Amino acid sequence: MTALWTLWNDVLLPAADSGLQRLLPEAWRDFRFMRYALLECLFLAPVCAMMGVKVVNFRMAFFSDAISHSAFAGIAVGFLLAALRPEFDPRVAMIVFGLLVGLGIAVVRRRTDLSNDTVIGVFFSTVVAFGIAIITIGNRTGEFQRYLYGDILTLDAADLGISALLAVLVLALMACNFNRLTLIGLNDELAASRGIPVRLHDYLFAVLLALVVTASIRTAGILLVTAMLIVPAAAARNLARSCAAMFWWAMVLGLLSAVAGTLASFTAWFDNVGTGAAIVLAAAACFAVSLLFARR
């Protein structure tokens, strides 16, 4: 792990940053936080769009919303642990808590007769109440602003490294299991009859979705992170005629809206607009345009 971090921090990230610096206009190339924000868009926006295709087709929007709000409780736990041990990174607790909630929902959903919405609703309300209980006890409400609304302009090398690693994992999953996941989403009993390990794929997708959502918190914030998954995929569904075409359309629209929103938030016209909000509004604009082609 140390060798991988050294490779990323000393070789890969400087090379990507230098290449982006040569491509950007002069108004943006001299600001490292801006280059890091655009690199985050290049890593994370296509990943969110890829996962969003499955979220839309599987009707799992509420599931991703529950994961994003579990990050609220995870950050609360992280700040509590950081108060006891200053060297502890609260982001670790956010990721671990998101994974536990994602797996918990998947396990309970498989082992009970309750509907998906009911199981997700129980977890959703519980983690939000748990997070509120912790921050009100510690009176740390001011520290949660950047996680509620997102702050892509404050990313560091560790954030970018997590996003790059996550992009590789999601690409590998989609390359190897895209058809299997599609069949499971359509009919899990038919998928099981074809020899596909449905439960394993269900858990794997839940874990990766939890990782994607928690990694996107710093970009769009807890309140808007689900939109990064849903809106580009919904726009792609209006434009595509097949599942594969929807996949590629979602990647293009997700990347386009992320880059456009980030650049727009750094212009004089939108100087005080949050970057996460600008990204989601750009994605919503793509969705509005896609509606014009939906009937056609």
C-alpha cells in the first residue's frame, strides 16, 4: 500500500496535473485547486454515471440516498474519534460506515420478507438520527458544512487517489459483469437459473455503490450526491435505444455536466454558486434537453 501511494503521489498525480495544466486556458491553469477539481471530475463523474445506469434500471435511487445520508453519521463518528485521537482521519469513518450500511441493507433485504423501500427506510431514518444525536451532543454542527454542500475546491492528493482507485475498480466490475448485472436487474430468478451468483453480485454492487457515494460526498455534498448518480443516467435513458447506449450516454453526460459545472462555478457570473450545485444544475440542463428527444 505504501508503494502504491508513493507511485500515485510522486509519479501519476504530478503527471496528470502537468498534462491538465498544459491543456487548460490561462485563466485556470495557475490554480492547483482548480486543476485538482477537474481531475476529480475526470475520475469520479464517469464512475457515478456508470453506477447510475444500474441505479436507475434497478430502481435503487432511495438506496443510494440512504448511503449518502449514512455518510452524515459516519462523519459524525469520525469527528468524535478525531477529538479523542487527533491523527485519525474522519473520512475513514465515513467510508467504513457507508460500507456497513450498504451491506446491512443488502443482507436484511435478502433475509426478510420486507419490501426494499421498507428496509431502506428503516436504515435511512436510523443513521440520520444517529448522526444528529452525535453532532448535537458534541455541538459540532459548523464542521459539517463542507460535507452537506460539498467542497470540490479543497480536495487533496488523498481524495484524488481514492477516486482514481475507485474508477479502476468500477471499470473492472462493469467490464466483467455488465451483462450479469443487467440480467439480475431484469429478473434475478432467471439470472440464478443461468448459474449467476445473484447474492454475491448483489453484495458486490452494494459495496461499490457505497464507495462511490461516499467518495462523491466531497464533490457534491450529502444533499446532492444522489443527483450525480441519477440525473445523467436519467438523461441517458431518454437518449439511448439500448442498455449499452445508455451506459455510454450516461458517461458522456456525467463528464460533461461535471466539467461544465466546475468551470462555471469559477467564472465571474457564478462566483458565489457552490460547485456541487453547479454540477447538478448542469446535469439537470442535460436532462431537460434530453426530454426534447424522448418522444422521438
